[in-house]
Amino acid sequence: MSGREEDREYQRLEDFEEDSPPGEEDLLVHVPEGLKDSWHHIKNLDNFFTKIYNFHQKNGFACMVLSDFFEMVQFVFVVTFTTFLFCCVEYDILFANKPVNHSHSATSPESYKVTLTDAILPSPQCAKRIQDDSWIIFLLAMAAVFWLYRLVKMFCNLLSYWEIRSFYIRALKIPSDELCNFTWQEVQDRLVSLQREQQMCVHKKELTELDIYHRILRFKNYMVAMVNKSLLPIRFQLPLVGDVIFLTQGLKYNLELLFFWGPGSLFQNKWNLQPKYKRMGNRLELAQQLSRTICLLGLANLLLCPFILVWQILYAFFSYTEVIKREPGSLGARRWSLYGRLYLRHFNELNHELHTRLSRGYKPATKYMNSFTSPLLTVIAKNVGFFSGSILAVLISLTVYDEDVLTVQHILTAITLLGILVTVARSFIPDEHMVWCPEQLLQCVLAHIHYIPDHWQGHAHKSETRDEMAQLFQYKAVFILEELLSPIITPFILIFSLRHKSLEIVDFFRNFSVEVVGVGDICSFAQMDIRKHGNPQWLSEGQTEASVYQQAENGKTELSLMHFAITNPHWQPPLESSAFIGHLKEKVHQDAALAPPAQRILSEAPICSSLLSESGTAPDNLLASVLIHPVLTASGLPTRDRRFVQPTTTASAAASVLASLSLSQPPGRTRGHSGLFGACAESPMYRSDQTIFEESLTQADSQHQSLSRSSLMVSEFASAEMSLQAIYMHEVHQQQQHGPGQPLGLWQAASVQRGRSSDSAVGTELRSVSSDHLSAYRDLRLGGWEEEDGQHQLGEEAHGEQELLRGQASNSTS
């Protein structure tokens, strides 16, 4: 960061719909007669909207109260059961290291068997053991104080839940038993309508969707921006490991405590940054003060480390031990890391929206990561699995023959460990039917996660790309290990790493905080202002004034704007955002003019879904058609109508489908600025008359013909539209980076002039393609596994392809 760019003054912006004074200290919410209740004086709308959102996402009053209750019971159980195991069990008797006195009972052999009651100490003896151990008494006292604090908090939450429940029923007209039938967008629309009709908030004439998102995600947007600008998380270079990113729930909690709501944090309340952090003159003094605060927080974490570590170990043991025994392979499953969730998150994206999007990308990401195998580990795993499986088979056979084998010492332990070893070994053995196509798989991942670094493009087959992807999509075992080590590592990160970034943190909050009247201080990136934070290489050239320091990385501003517009089709964007969306619309139509018709692309849905192993739903088939159509055309294979078509790129295919969606919108439905793309008004994907999809899907498999209009869910097609936008914008970005002379798309084929040719012109178009051009595509294979006679088959296919091409051309000429 350059010093000149950092030394900018904090900004205060007027809301374009607002002329009221700043702040919310005296904010009142006016509720008309008949609606007056305990919510008519609201001083913190952030908490209010957050509680409304959480109430909806957690399925209402009963579920939230029951969840809090069982959380309290769970804490008591863990503390009580752990104390019982340490103080009330005689392990020498349990392990048969000490004989049991049965002189008072019968002398039959059955009487000498050790039972659980023999190993459990009597209550007086157990209580004496606890009283004699001062360390146990201290820990129990701390646990009791913490539990009482949680109990008081639970009762306060109970009253809050009841107020929100009353607001849903009386103000929003949503009964409790119908809450699960309402989407968040529907609840949000009712909030906006309620403000418009009854003027609930006196400081806002119009409540917009963006206002609600800003209040719910005020702190989350700051975290996303800091990750985007590489200020967080802390990176390490470890020998033999390389670049390591460490971000756990414990470290994230400490960062939020430090920045937002803890004592001495940068925010003085839930909506205002402290005034001293808004001035540039005392930045060095504030950086030293923040450095001391970080050091004290690190020392506090170091002091509490033993207690937190014990709790983490106990909670992990009780949570995962049974799962590991029942499904040992669950540790080899993957999950999106905490860093990945922040890196991949759009500005102004709610939790359920992010979860849904990453859930759609889970299977493609798993396929991509599983496509990388180590030949050395495969050989070792096969032999380990063979030897372990052989011994396990013998032990199981003996157990089936005679159950007394189970009484042999450690035989059950051996069977369990061998089963786990066989399961782990199998996880390193790749599927023998797997096809090596990392570029296509990475494109499928990009369609859902929307963000990948630029250097991944064209390098999906490299282990470096796979290692960086593993930072976003980590093993569950790695997640558990990081959480267990977090109490130990977090204090050292705070003291020795984060403390030295205090000046950058102070500059970040001053430079990228703006005050919006009626909303408070928010992260300036959350406004999705192309002029202030756009990147010229992401289709905003000529529309942005941002310096390199002010630009969001990886097209975050542009993609976040498109995502928010598609997710909230009724939202009225500012003029700068409307201009960008209009420019994007024009660019899409220009590229679509050089691409095949959308009907031709979508007609390949069944074969595309088969190649990508998708589920076969309409939105999945739409994405599969766009991603695979360039591969089919580049390979020289005929389409479903038995014609060869010119090679197509991913960008042009996506543009063709997006343009068709925009053109299919009937007149009279558009609202807002004239330059908006279809998503900013009533998106064409939300219409019941899905003309373009019905026409294309009728040419596909019979299962798609049976789809009814009711099955085309709004959210699914909105997600598909955003996926197409992400693919298209990434491809155009790659073209701008490589220069205008480079072709679009992942498949770097030589571009040819092509348009939407009529059937009679296909033969002439095919004759214009040179033989060298065709041979370049013919050598491109769809898979990586080659049969023994693969070369002979390729020769026969090439000869047959040439004959078919000559026949097509002669028929067209005649």
C-alpha cells in the first residue's frame, strides 16, 4: 500500500433517499394504533433486523427456545459426565487389574464377572474424591458461573424471541405455523411494504433491501473486505508445508471482539465507528493503542488457553468419536473452510444465500479435488488395504464361527482398528472409471463459487492449484485439528503477527468506512459502488475512478453487484450501478451475436449432463450445456441434429443464453432504470412462461419433457443466472488480461467468423474451415484414460469423421 493512498480522509455520504440527521441514538419506530407493542421504541435496528432474520432462519419461536435449552443441558452434561469419569470410576476394576470381592454372594462363575456397578464408586466416596481435589473444585466453580451467565442470557433471549414472534404475527401477518412456508425474500418484501405503508422508522421514508442487508451484515462486510484486500487472515510459510492460512472459530471470535463489539474496539456502538478512528492526523497514535490492545487480548487468550483447550478436547471427543467409529471415512470428507467462506462470499450476501451457493458447489469441488491422485500413495494404500483386509476377514470369520472369540483380550479393538485402516486406505485409491478433466471440473466449480484467482485459469491440472483450492475446501480432519490447536496458536498469532498490522488495520477502517445517514457507518465496499471500487479489468473500464488500493480484488464489486441485483429483483440500484449493468447487457448481446443460438446450445443438455455427471434438473442442465458445448464443438463431434458447428467458447455460449433470457422478457414488465439488465427488474427467469427453457427442454431427454412450470423454482434459476454471469465475466476478464487478440474461453481455439447461420448455409460454413483447423480440434480428447487400442480407434474415428464431413458438404452444395 502506498502512503499517499492510505492517507485519505474518512467520508460521510448522504443517502440518496435520506435527509435526516445521522445516528440512531434517539431513533424511534412509529407504530400506528393497533400495532403498538413492545417494539415501538427501537434504538438498534441492526439487532432488530438481525433478530428478524435469525427468527426466520431458525424456524421460529419453539425451535429457537428448544435449541437454547438443549445447549444449556448439553453443557451441564459435558461437565457432569467428565467429572464422573475422572472421579467416580474405578478403572483398575473395570480393566480387571484388581479383583472384585464377591465373598458375600454366591460362588457360581457368573458371580465373578465384572459388572459396571462394580467399577462405579459409591456416592459418598465419589463426593469425597471431588472435595479432596481443589483443581476439580475450581473448574466446577468456573463452569457454574459460566452456566449461570448463559442461563440469564437465555431468559433475556426468550423475551426477545417472544417480541419477534409477536412482530411476525401482528405486523407482518405471518402466523407461526406458516413461517416455514415463507422465503426470506417474502419476509423482506413485507418489511419493505410495512415501512412504506405505515412509516415504522421515522428516519427513513423508504426502506430498501440494501438497507436491511447493510444492518444485518455490517460487520460481516468488513470481514469480507479485509480478506479481499489480503489484510486477513494471517499467512505463514512453514518448511515442508509451504503457504499456510490459519483461521478458526476461536481466532475469528477474537477478531470480531477486537474490531466490533469488545471493550476498546474500533466501534463505539453497533453502528458507529469511534470518531478518533475517522481522523487521519492521529493514525500512528491509534495504531500504537490498537497494538497494545491486541497484545493484551493475546495475553488473555494465553491465560485462558488451558481451560479453552480442555473444553475443545472434551467437546470434540463427545461430538466426533461415535461418528468416526461408525463412519471412519467421514474424516476424509471435505468442507468449506472458514477462510473459504469469507473469500468466496459476496458483499451483502446473507448466510443462507452463501450456504446454498456453496452447497451447490460441493459436489463439483469434491470431484475436482478427488481427481488428483498420488501414484505412490495409491500403491501403498492398495497393499495396506490388502493386508489389513485379510486379517480383518479372518477375525470376522472366527467371530461368526464362535462368539467366544470376542472374549479374547483386545480382539474387539483389533477388529475396530483394522476396519478403520481399511476404510482410510480405500480413500486413497482412485476410482478406476475416473476421467481426467480438471479444466472442465474447475469450470463447474467456478459456476457456483463465483471466485477463483486469475492464475488458476488454464492451470487446473497443476498441484499448486489443487493445494490452493485445499485452503478453501479442506478435509474435515484438518478442520477438527485446527480447532483443537486454536487455543494454543491463537495467542501467538495475536501477539506476534496481528499486532504488527495495527497501522494497516487503522488505515483500512478509516479509508473504507463511510457514514450513510439513517444507516450509520458501513464498509464502503458494501455499497457496491463501481465508480469508487470497480476494477477496469472486470468490465468497468471507463466507469471507475478507483486506484489500485481502492479496487476490490477478483472482481468482487462487480460480481457482488450482479448477485445482489439477481437475488433482489425489485431493488432499485443507483445510477452508477445501473450504468454498469446496462454496459454489461450491451456486451452480452455483442458476444451473443457471434455465438450459436441458445436453442442449439440448450439442446445438448442430456449429453452435457452425462459428461459432467449432473443431477439432471433444468438449471443444472442449463449450466452443463454452456460448459460442455465448447468442448463438443472443439472436438469435431456432430450435434444432436447431426451437423458440425463452428468451435464455440464458454463466454460466447454463456452470452448467447443470457441474451436469450433478456430478450424473452415481455414488454411492460421492466421497471427501474432503462439500462438495467433483466435481473434488476423482474428477471425473465422468474416468469412462469419460460419460453426459452421450454423450447430447448422439449428437444432434450423425455424426463425433461415431463417437467412442469411449478418445478422451475425461482431460486434455482436465479442461481443458474448468476452462475452464467460469473462464468461470462471471468472469461471476459481473462480476455482483457491476455489482450484483445486472444480468444475467449477456457478452450483456446482459433476464432472464426460465425453467426446464426440458416440450415442452408451450414455446408458453405463448413467448407470455409481449413483442414489444419479441423485437425487441431480432432486431437483434443474429452478424457484422460486411453484404451489399449486407443490409437487404432482414433485413426478410424478421424477417417470416418472426414468421410462424414465430405458427405455433409456435398449434400449442402447440392
